[in-house]
Amino acid sequence: MGLSKLIFAQNEIGPEGGKLIWVVVLLMAVVLSFFSIFWKKDKKTKKDKKPLFQNRKVKVELEKDSLYYPDSLKLKVTNSGNTDIDLDKPLLILDNFWLKRKFKLKGMENRTFYPLYLEKGKTHSLQIDLNRFYSHDKSLKKFPKAKVLIFDVKGKRLGSKSVYLRKTLFKF
């Protein structure tokens, strides 16, 4: 009989819920007061703040100087997004159905200016002299299509544009 009283006896007291809630509320008040006292206000102007959603869009235009067999192409890149972008070297692709030749454009007139920082709303233009490529490889004159790809410095493709350099029987 003495053994059964020891087994059924419960002398333990559970945690008091009211005291636990007061400890959590007090801890949250200390953390909130710390952040409110030492929080530094943003002193940037409205113009310098980054937008909530960054829209990185560019408009690419590629113009040739003559209808067929042009000597030069003019590349225009307009930043139409709501944030500034860093442009990497444009990639010129000369396409002959089965064969593609790729060239990274560094600049023009022996000047290098890529990567290029392009602010929102600004336009950048580049004159591409095709005779410079033709002088290194005569077979490039037979390639009917030229395409330019634009990337940012992180490698994301921003846009592309293509033109036909001569008449073909096939449409791409």
C-alpha cells in the first residue's frame, strides 16, 4: 500500500503561462526600443534611391548604310528601363545558315570603352566597320546575316537585333 502512494503522488508544478508571456513581451520591447534608438535614417534623395522592382530593359537598333552589301553598321542601345545598367562588350554574329562567326566588339577607331555604364534614358551608339572583318577573312563577305547581342556585365542577355546584309532565298 505504501508503494502505490509513492507512484500516484505528483508534487511537480507546471510552468506558469502568465510569467512566460510577460518575459516574451519584455524581451520584444527591449529589442524594439534598441532598433528605434539606433536606427539610422536613410539620407538619400528620392532620385538616388533604387526602385523596388528593377526593370532592366534596353532597346537595340541596328542600321546599315546601304540596302545590300553595306560597309558599316550603326548600333544604337537605349536604356529604357528604370535603373542604370553596365553593358558588356556587344557580340557580333555573322551567320551563314550552317556556320556562325562570333566577334566581341571592344570599341571603335582603336579605342576601347567597354564595359559601359549606361544611365536610364540615355543612348549609346557604335559604328561597326564591316570592311575590317572582311579584310581578315574574305569568306565573311558571303555571310548574309549579321546579328548583335547585348549583355550586361553579369552575363544576362538584354537584347538583340539582326539585319540582312545581302539577298537570300531563305528567311531565317
